[in-house]
Amino acid sequence: MQIVHYGNLSASTVLIQPVDDHDLEEMYLDSFLTIASLDDEGDITKAIEKLDIISEKFKVKFILSVSRNIDKLPECAKAKVIISL
């Protein structure tokens, strides 16, 4: 078994995907800034990059709910915005 550490290890919410689980195609992460322990001004670039790596490796798509104006997002995140309210 391969263990991949990501995010805040003391967080109250933990998401796990077994390596051989091929039926999981999408993961919805609501309130992403909170569960990633990022404040309103925190840079989410590293989190996005890590999710991209995990997404590619396990062939799973991450859909994030991020409460931040689009003009406050880094370029790597702006390109991934589906809808901005």
C-alpha cells in the first residue's frame, strides 16, 4: 500500500482513496480553503499543484468550492474556474 500525505494531518476531515479503487472518478471538496487550512489571503498554488499530481496519478477529478473572488486567485487556478458567482 502506498501512503500519500497531503494537507493538514490533524484536520477533522480526511479523504482516502485506495490505490486499486477504479470506480471513483470525481471528488467534490466543499469549503476547500477551510479544509486545506488556508486563510482568505493564503496562496492556494501549492494545494492546486498537489491536487493536479494526485488527480493525474489516480485518474480522479477534483471539484473544489473556493470562496474567493476570481481576481484573487493565482493564474493556475483561474484557468480551472468553471463558474464564478
